[in-house]
Amino acid sequence: MSDYILQFLISGITVGSIYALVGLGFTIIYNASDVVNFAQGEFVMIGAMSAVSFSIAGIPLIIAIIMAMMVTVLVGFALNQFAIKPAKGASVVTTIIITIGASIFLRGAALLIWGKDFYSLPAFSGEQPIHIAGATILPQNLWVMGISVLLVSAVLWFFKYTLLGKAILACSCNHTAAQMVGINVGKMMLLSYGLSAMLGALAGVLIVPITFSSYDAGIMLGLKGFSAAILGGIGNPIGAIVGGLLLGILESLGAGFISSGYKDAIAFAIILFVLFVRPSGLLGHEHQERV
Amino acid sequence: MKRLSGFYLLSLVALILPQIFPDNYYLTVVGVFATLHIILAVGLNLLMGYCGQISLGHAAFFGLGAYSSAILTTRYQLDPWLAMISGMVLVFIIANLIARPILKLKGHYLAMATLGFGIIVHIIFVQTEALSGGPDGLGDIPTLSIAGWAVDSDIRWYYVTTISALGTILLSLNLIASRSGRAIRAVHGSEFAAQMMGINSNKTKVMVFVFAAVLASFAGSLFAYQQNFVSPDSFSFFFSIELVTMVVLGGMASTYGAVFGAILLTFLPELLIVFEDYEMLVYGAILMLVMIFMPQGLFISLGHQLTQLKKNYWPNKKPAGDQQ
């Protein structure tokens, strides 16, 4: 029994790390521009698919990954430049529909480029499983967890200690005030979309050896990332990470002990319950309405 | 008379069209879907446009209505009308139960909760195979008959769904013009201020939510009888998003906007078929462009443009009043 729990925890944390990265991407864009970017999952798909394509073309894995990141960052820039910026001042629901339109557009483009086939990368360092206390870990699981920890720490460090990170945070507090102290708000917005796209691309590259990818793989990952960000309390990076890991573990335990068909239902039911008890997520702040 | 003049015009067009084109595919097949979408979008618009509460799970109520009708008529041989009413009662109860906790949430949290609810209901449709037929769906659903007049041809269905949709539009127009309608709009403006004026904002939100849900259930039952078949695919997260898009694309807080959005988004995929592989790309691009350049929605933005034109040509004439 305890073996099973350990095994489910391992797969839960692996998937949860990916949700956390996607959720973190949501948080960065939300903080910078008050937009819930429903095209976030598409970053993951584009990152994964272009890494596979470059790798198939004979480019060494590490360079293929870097190129895939650059492609995705460019997509992120384009999203900000051509979809979000021109719609400045639109209502929340309008921006939601714009990002949904963008995600459909990107999915359509992916369908044209890659067709409906499934793609995968070879695992980064072999498929030899490691046995620990009755559970099995694939090297790729370790890659996912390890790089996620690195990325998350880097992002948190970036926002806490660098001037650039603080400038982005200043924009998220108040655009006008940030402009007044000499921050180029437009540039910071562009940067946050790029950063968010890069996180998405890396999440995609990390998970594609385990789960495969296709042109519509971004939808579910995007949804889960959104759920992670909301569960933790939107706008709070730590919340997104906690929410992502929790969601991954819940799903994995639900699939293992109750029913794999109902695993998403279990996860969403728990999210609903959490929201009923804490309407602003686990780590979110209560928002006061002003009249 | 003046307030409802748009409605009379719409009814006239909707009922004359089949006289001119009785066998037109776009009218009697796609048109039936458009009218069902109108019922859904007009209901959702009451909740989203007028009351300001987003719902990304509205397809769940549509599905609950459809499956209630499908299961009760095929597995329990219930009369289609009774099955439809049972579905509406079931949805009334479920909507009432979840509305209170869900509508306490705001903004993105509300979006998340309704999204989660929609996905849970969809998974239940897929998983309860013994009852719902699982992913393969449920067929052989009988059709409706109205006092011996069986609704068994495309054109008859067109009349039934069109009249239902017109009824829904009339209901929505009248509701919004009433005292409750003003309460609903006040809650949208500011819940706090509405409470100050003695409006029970929670009760108002719950009422609109339940009303929209029951309307969706009604549309779902019609859908099940018209298709004679239901499967979970029709009630997924994507359909919820599509409904929201209809409301926003047409123009929020406008009943005619919702009607316009529903018609447009039903016909758009039919027209985009010519783009073949590029269909999805073009669809996404249209959605983005419309929302970027007309954030108020097509119907309202076009209305403003017309008013502007009118002003330019007849500068002394008073501009037209607010749209309903």
C-alpha cells in the first residue's frame, strides 16, 4: 500500500511540476497585465513540438531545446504585441475571448505545420528506471522535478533581487506610477510575455518524453495551469507552485485509488471545495470591493 | 410597441424566411442549431451581460437537459414532454444547490468554479456508461409531438425551435425592462451599491443563474429530441466557451447582441469550410480581430457606427435611444 502511495506521489509530483510551471506563467502575465492568458497551454505545445521538430532535423538536443525556447518566446512577444497591446483597456471577459481566439489561432497554425500526429522526444538521459523503496523513478521524472525546482527558484530570485524583476513587479502594482519613475512599461510587458512563454516552452520540452505531444495538447495543460494558479490564489507565484503540485498529486492519487476515468473530476471537485471555503484560493488575499 | 419593434421585425423575418426557402439547408438544418444557440446565448447573456457573472460551464445545464430527456424517454419510456419537465426540475434543483456557494466567488475564481463544474458534469456523462451510454452516446430518442402533430421534419423543427427562441427573446426583453431587470443591472454595476438600495444581491444573482440554467435545460431537451441522439462531445468545455464567445462577440448586455452572436457563430464554421485546413486558423483570427477592434461586441459596435452615420447625415435629428 505504502509502495503505491510513493509511486503515485512520484508521478503526481512530476505532472504537478509541469502544472506549476504553467501556473507560474499564468501568474507572471496576470501580474504584469491583468490578463488571464488562455493561450498559455499553447506555449507548452509549441515548445514541445518545435523541440521535437528541431531534434528530428538532426540538431543536438540541447541546441534544439534552446531554439524551441526562442521560437516560443517570439510567439509570446507576438501575442503581446499584436493581440494584447491593441486591446488595451478592454474588459476582463473581452481579453479572455481574445486569448481564447489566440489559442485557437495558434492551434490552427500548429495543425498546419505538424498535422494531427503525435510527437515525442527521447528521454534526456536513458530509460533505465531507478528503484527506491519499492517505487520506480524514470530518469526523466528526475529531470522534470530538478529543472522545475531550478526554474522556479530562478524566477522567484529574479522577481525578488534583480532590478528588472522589481521593475516588472512595479508595473503590476500600478502602470502609471511605474511609468512616472522611469520604467518602460511597454518593454516590461513584452518581457513578461516572453518570460511566461519561455517557462511554458520548457515545461513542454520536459514533459514531452513522458506524455507525447500533438497540436491540441496545450488545451488540457493550459486548463490545469489555470486551475493551479487559481487554486493557489491568482497573482501569487508561490500559490501557483503549491496549487500545481497539489493538483498533480490529487490527480495521481485519485487515478490510482479511486478511478482513472474520474481523476479530473476528483481534482476539480476538490478545487471547487477549496474555493467554497477560501474564495480567494489557498494563498490569495481577500479582495475588497470599492464603491 | 416601440420598445419591442425590433422583436416584431425579427419574428416576421424568422417566420417569413421558411415560406421563401422551405428546403434550404442553411435555414432548416443550420437554422435549427442557430435557434437553439439563441436560447442558450440569450439565457447566458442575462447572467453574464446583465448581471456581470461569468460562467464557463453553461454547457453542463444544456447537457443535463439533453441527457434527462434522452435517458427518461429511452430507458424509462417516459413521455417526451414529461421528460423535458423532469430535466428542467432537476436542473432547477442542481442550479439552486450550486448557485449559492459558486456565486459568492468573483471574477477569475468564478470562472474557475463554473469551468470545474462543467468539466465534472461532462466527465459524469462519459463515465456513467450504464445510464448515459458513455462516450458512444445514446440513440433512438423519440421526437416531440404537439397534440398529435409529430415534429418529425426539418421544417417542423425549424418552427418549433424558432418559436421557442422568439419566446426566450421576448422573455429576456421583458425581464430586463422590469423591476427585477433593473435590480439585475444594479448588481452588475456594483453589488455593494445595489445592496445599499435594498436589493438582495445574492438572491438576484442566484435567480438569474437558475433561470439561465433552466433555459439551457429546455434547449438541451429540444436538442435531444431533434437529434434523436446525444453524446458527451456536444456538452464539453469547448461548447461552454463557444456560448460565452457568442455572448461576448455579439455584444454583452444586449439581448439582440446575444441573438446576433449566436447566429453568427453557428454559421461561421459552415462558411469557413471553404478554407479547409486553414479553418481553425481563420476562426481564431476572426475571433481575435473582432474583439480587438470591437471590444463592445459586433452588434453594439455596428449599432454605434450606424448612429454615427445617421448623425453625420442628419445632424439635427436626435440619435437613436439605447439598445435593449
